[in-house]
Amino acid sequence: MTITPDKSESNDKAKSKFYGVKVGKYLDDNIRVYGTLSRNKFNDAKDKDIKAQKSLMLSSDYVFMEGSAVRPFVGGSIGATRLEAGGKSKTGLAYGAQVGVMSQVGPVDLELGLKYLGNNAKLKHDPVQVKLKNSRQAYLSASYRF
């Protein structure tokens, strides 16, 4: 999170709670596409700090090593993000990348990965500008295949 008062910069790191819902489809054994609706709620947010980030993303991954028990993947995302701070909100373009490994156990995919999400949304509170430069996440997820 970057808070820029009077043109001086701060690079404070903030801890948050992240959760979301992902719905998608495998186009073949190696390519998957999905949409994600997520919320990132920041711990200990002060009055002018970013309190939450909501994102709606469209993503695609390439999954390697068809038929293997553990399959690495790499992908990209694009969408929109909404920042909330000080009673105001702003929507902007969001973009990202993800990398990880997955394993299928019956109809369930278990996934361990790293995700980067950047955006261009900024909020202005005279004379302070609030911007979340990017977020980096390590995650563990489970997906059910229908």
C-alpha cells in the first residue's frame, strides 16, 4: 500500500485477509479459463488507509505435464478492481500473473500457488493520495470438477 501525502512517498506493507470464488472451465487438458470474484480486507487499516480491495478477474492458465500426479501451471489475469478508503471508493484496471502446482484427487483439484496483482486505481483525500501499488499472495485452494 502506498500513501502519498504532499508528494512524498511511503511504501508501507499491509497484511490482509483474502478470500474469493473462482468459476471456470478446462478448454482441453492443458488450458483452463476462469473468472474470479475476490475480496482483500486489510488488517489494522487506519482512517485514510485502504480498507478493502474487491476484484473481478478473467484468467487463463497453461497446465503442464498432462497425466502427471503433480502438474505445474502458469497464467495471466486481467479485470477490474475497486479500492475502498476513508468512505470513498475508486475502480480501476487490474492485471496479474500466477504460477503454481496442482494435483487432482478424484474430482477435486488441490492447488498451491503464488499470485501477483497490480492495478491503476488511486483515491485522493486532500492532500493525501492513497494507492495500492500491488499485492503478492501465496495461496492454497481446492476446486471441485463437475
